[in-house]
Amino acid sequence: MNTNDYLTLFDTLTASMLDDPILSLAYLATWLDPLRVDPYTDEFDLVEDYYNTNQNTLEAALHITRDCFPDLYADAIIGLHSHQSSQQVEQAIQEGITAKGIPMDSIEWEGMYAFGIPLPAMGVDIHDHDSLDPYQNTYLLNFYRLFGIEIDIDARETIAPTNGDDVAFGIALSLTPDLREQHLIYERLYWLLGWAFAMTGNSSCDYTPEIMEQFQPLAWEPDDVEFAIAIATECDEIMTSERIPNVLNKVLPTILVMPAIDPLAGRDNANP
């Protein structure tokens, strides 16, 4: 069989296949979803089949997006059919997941998908001076002094009373929703207290990277992905809205110059 005969036979077989509705549908399904024809797709394990074997990051990313991000999976398949390189498709997937709120750009290492869903860790801890380093030139350390907490970041020393957290919690409770709605400064103070003392209720806002690493990451499952995006989105709202940003350098100066309140003012000191 010469080359022309071979090409003619190939074209004939292709035309015959496309004329058959069942074969045509199978061809389309395979083109749109190539993992569908892999008998081991449903059994793919990120540890056994990815981390402990070939560490094919693109393969892992395709399995994850197929289950959790169908739109990104479709884009990736189109990219592969368009002859984009594996690196280009893999990078597009990472950027797409990051755009949805999951910081894939923070875990760029071999086997990264096997470690679960990464989450931002924006918290601060008065005893974790690395977490306080970015805020040396803000009023945060002065804010802590209001609660009797003295922090020397350069010396890596913190002196704190045992009830500092309790005082902050009590103040936060006193800032009722009605009060915060009427006065923006109290709304900002409420969230600043929550962030500074790790009590916002959002783990990405409350945990430092060191603390976050102590927890088992969420798995690449649809429900866990939805939960992770909700956490990351709320964290972003807290850290980038009117709640935290600019608070350190706009609200705190106002608070720090407020006169101290004497709880005994107006009372007879001899008869409290």
C-alpha cells in the first residue's frame, strides 16, 4: 500500500465513522473529555498516582479541574487541542484557580497538588514576630500597647499580660451591630480587634502561616473547594475592604489620641 492509498483509506474510515451517529458521538465525547476514556480516571489518587509516581503536574491539574472546575478543564482541553504546550496549559490552570480565590501561586513546587488546597494565612500573632514584620512601620504595635502588650520585633521579645485577649474580646462584644452601622470608626475598630487578636472567625485572617501549616489542608473535592473559596473570599473582603486596610494608619492615630477613660470618674474614690 502506497502513501496515497493509505491516506485514502484513512479518510474513508474517518468519513465512515463520522457517518455513524454512535461512533460520531463517541468521537465527540473523547474530543471534549479525553479523561472520560481513561478506565482509571475515577480511581486517580493524588498521592499514589501523582506524588509517589511520575509527578505529572498537568495530569493532576486536569483531574482536579475536571472534578472541581469544569470551566477551567474545558479551557485546558481547548488549549491542548490548539497545540499549546503542557507548560502553557498548566500555567493557565494555576492562574485560573488563583483567580477564583485559591492562591496557587504560593505553592509552586514539585508535587504541590498532593498537599491539598492552599489557603491564604494573613493572621498576626504577638508571639510570632515574623508575622509582625510587615507591620513595623504601622501603628499596630502602638495599638497592642493599649492592652499592655509590649513588642520588640528586632529583639524578638513580647511582654504581655494574661488578660489582654479577654479585654480585646470584651471591647469587640461592646461594639454592637447597631453601633457599628451608625459609626464607621467602630466598624473598622471591630474588625481590627478581630484581626489583631485572631478572633474574626475566618481561619485565613486569624492564622499565621506557621499555625496554618499545623492543620490538614482541605482536599481537592468539590465541596471542600467551595468551602475554601468562601474562606479565601471572606478573608479578602476583610483584609482589603474598609475593615482592615488603611485602618492601621488612618483609624489608629485617631484612637491613640483619644483621652483615656477613667472608670472611676465622677465617683467618690473612698466609696466606689
